[in-house]
Amino acid sequence: MVESLSTRQAGAQSQVMVNSFIQSVYNWMAVGLALTGGVAYYVSQSPSLMGLIFGNQLVFFGLIIAELGLVVYLSARVQKIEASTATGLFVLYAALNGLTLSFIFLAYTGASIASTFFICAGTFVACSVYGMITKRDLTSIGGFMSMGLIGIIIATVVNMFIKSSAMNMIISYVGVIVFVGLTAYDTQKLKHMALTQPAGLEAGVIRKGAIIGALSLYLDFINLFLMLLRIFGTSRD
């Protein structure tokens, strides 16, 4: 009886730790999305900032390279840097992403951006819930979707030169499928990460895990939103 009670208590404590970790991941993801959206809207209201970013290729591509560098550095070095540094880099990346995504407020109507955001949020939540509750191992799906992501990147680069509207739409539809799958896969990975965390981990280590998890889901959400926006968005032209 005592052993059974102790087992139940340990299980309850483990579930509390899992819930706390998952909540932290989604909280930081929400912070990143809010910061990106706020910065993007603010910049879109400033003709001088828009001119600086999109009127100068050196600045624009410099921002893109900085964003890629931050993601690579944070993913590769997260175990060796302080939790506060990891947090700061994530916040910086979200802000820089807001600078380069500010164009959507000029390219699409506000109503279509808002409606697409809610469609994306609903889709994202459904995929996250599936990834959280399913007993199916999504590892193979994650690998397949990662290959699809590479294909999307290559096709996007090629389409920059041929500028085919048909290919652009195909990329968008395939992209939705890919990021729907990656959202479910990344959520399941986070669940497993939370369940396998050893007891007594330092708060800083847990924070860094939450930041990396938030970055993965943030990227899934942003890319899913952009793909959906290309499909459902109403151009201002």
C-alpha cells in the first residue's frame, strides 16, 4: 500500500514537471510570435524603415543571414551557453524576423492577414494536440517531412529565377502539408523530452530546453502561416 502510494505520488510529481515544461515552451513561443507580429506591424507603418530594409539589398540579406546564423548558433550551442543568453538570442531572432516579415502588411490586406492567422492558429493547435496525445511514433513522418522541407527550399530558390505563379502555389500547398506534419512531430518530441527529463535538473537547463522547444514550434507556426497566407491572402494590388 505504501509503495503504491509512493508510486502514485512520484507519477503525479512527474506529470506536474511535464506540464510545467510544456507550458513554458508554449509561453515562450507565444512571446516570440507576439514580438514578431508587433515589430512587423510597427516597421510596416514606417516608410523610412521599410525603405531601409527592402530598398537596400545589403541590409535585407544581412538580416536574413543574421537570422539563419542565430538559429544555427542557438541550436548548436544551447547546451554550452547560459539560459539567459539562450533566451536573449531567441528574443533577438523573433525581433529580427519581425523586421523581414513586415512586408506582409503592405502585400496583403489586414483582414486576410487576420483571418489567415486564425486559420493557422486553429490548424497549429489541432496538430499540436494530435502530436501530444497520439501513441503513434511520428519519427518516420518527421524524417519524411524534413526531406520535404529541403525540397521546398530548393524549389523556392529555383522559382526565384523562373518566377512561376503555378510553382509558387504548388510550393505553398506542399509547404502546408510539410509544416502540419512537422508541428505534430516536434510536439511529440517535446513531450518525450519532458517525460525523459531526469529529476533534479537545474532550472537553467530546463529553461534552455524550453527555449529550443519554443524555437522549433515558433518556426513551424511562422512557416505554416506564410504558406497559408500565400494561399488565402488577399493582395493589396
